[in-house]
Amino acid sequence: MVRLLGIYNQRFGMAVMTLQERLAAAGAQLAHYRGAETAASFGDPAGEFRALLAGAGIFDMGWQAKLVLSGEDRVRWLNGMVTNNVRDLALNHGVYSFVLNAQGRNLGDLVAYHRGDYLLVTTDREQAPKLKELFDHYIIMDDVEVEDIGDKLATFGIAGPNAASVLQGAGIDVSQLAPGEVSDRVWEGAGISVARSVLPLLDGYEVWSTAENLERLWEVLVVKGAKPVGSEGLELYRIARGVPRYGIDLRERDLPQETGQQHVLNFAKGCYVGQEIVERIRSRGNVHRIFAGFEVQGNARAGDTVTAGDKQVGEITSAARVPFPSGETTLALGYMRREFAEPGTEVKVADQAAVVSALPFRVGSN
């Protein structure tokens, strides 16, 4: 733990001024997002979305919680708690996972990084208390300690097709980083860590350090071409890329195979909580409903029903009017009965004409 904080030139145990506090002082509009106050926008959510789509957008991730798992049993224990393979992670690599209950229902999602003598788990702040309580409940005779260090490290993200070149312009070469890999660097005398996203549809980068270090780097990256993005633009991008969010699209009622996130499941790793249900579903070959995208003519919102003929066949979990360069389009995410989920199927969303779409969406000239 001392080594972890030491690489960022931060005094052990002291919380830092958050990056979002500095952004608020600079005029960003703040709002609650994923369990934290963060920049909602910098005055132009549509332009911020388009920067992520076609350029490079930089955004505060003060909503990211970080849990450090230490102790000799940490790898074996966490591997038995999550759906993906932590046991065989290479050093300084991470993997995205679900946490299930014994009935196979989804209690949360996280990324776990192998950092040598500890594991670093990242998740949303709104999930962290529940997951930490769950972890503490399952640590019985195991040599595992869990510590929340989310208030000691700041984080921002940078994403978009030009993200790597903007980082390169600031003297941070990420060309050799594999998806899910994290690298410790020294940038202008300051310790930082750069992690490439593990999510297939959100190929970007996270930077971790003290708020002071990140404030300086943020300013340099903006000069190099990154556009500041708030949570409103980030949500537009998430929906356009078809990425589900826990608590909205991923809920406790949803079984893992229903969510379409097959990359979270490892069938060769051994036992974990909820594995019996996951294996039973696999042996039967399918589930009755699956996660899908929708292009809607008109407006849509979370909670809308999806119908085919006179049958209710699905529900909407996320929706937005997305400002593509080619024009605004209503996109939605949700769940559909499998037999109606073929891309191109015509349906209705709350009486609005719609069509089922493959994910990520391919709309206009985006």
C-alpha cells in the first residue's frame, strides 16, 4: 500500500483535492453521476459527444472507486468471487467481471488488476459500499484485506480515435499498451499510471495519480487537442457504443448470459459464487431474452415497453437523442425476447416505430 501511493509522490493516508473540485472552480457544470459529483458538461454536450466519436475527449472519473486487496489469499479468494479469470492474469493486466449471488443474479461489475503484491479493483462509487460489504462477508478464514483508496487517487479518462496520438503529443506513449494493461510512468517528474480500457467497445485510457498531477496533465492534453467532456456527453457516447451500465442496463434481476457481455464469463477458471447457474444456462444453450439495441423514430426513455404486433416482447433500459454529425437519432438499449431480437426486426417502442439494431450502432456518418 505504501508503495502504491508512493509512486504518485503522495503522502500516505492523506486525501487530495479532487479533480472535479478543480474543474468546478474552472466553471464546469457539476451534477451527480455514478455516485459522485462530477462535470455534467462544459457547455456543449453535443460537441463533447462528437469529440469522443471523431477526435479525443477527456473526462473526469472521480466517480471511480478503487479497492486494494492484499494478503496471501487475495488472488485465490477474488477468483472465487467473480465471473472472470483473475488467477491467470499477467502482471499489470486487468479483467472485467461480474459479481453474482448464489442464484446467478448480478450484484455488480468491476475491473480487477494484478499489480504484483496486491490486486486493484475499480468500480463505480455507487457500487463500492455494497461490493465492499459483500467482500467482507465472504472473507472468513482467508488472508485477505480490503481497503478503499478512492479518495487518495484521482482519475481521468481520455477516449476517441485520436486519444493515443494526443497522449503521445504530451510525451506519453501508449502504442504498446494492450487492452486491460496498466503501466506506471513518470511524466514531468510526477508519478502516473496509464491503463487501457478492458471494455471492447470503449477503447480509451485511464490515468491515475494525485489531483495535482492530473490537473497539470489535463491542461497539457487539452492544449494538444483533447476536448473536455462531461457526463452528459459521456452517456451519449456510452449508449451509441452499446455499452451497458450497472444499475441501469445491468441489474440484479438479469442473468449474465442475458446481458450479452460474454467477455465477462470464463468457463475454465474453476468455481465461483453463482457458477452453477451460469453453467446450467450454458448447458441448455440459450436464455429467453437478450440485450439489444434499438433505433427509434421519435423519442424513447427508460422503462418504455417494446412490442411486436400485440405482444410485449421487451423493455428499454437506456435511451438518448444522439447528435451524430449526420443528424440526431434516437438510440436505445434494452432487453428483447430472443425470437424477436434479430437485427432489422421492426418493433414499436412506446407506440413509436423502431427497429432492432446490432451493437455497437452504425448510424449515418458516425
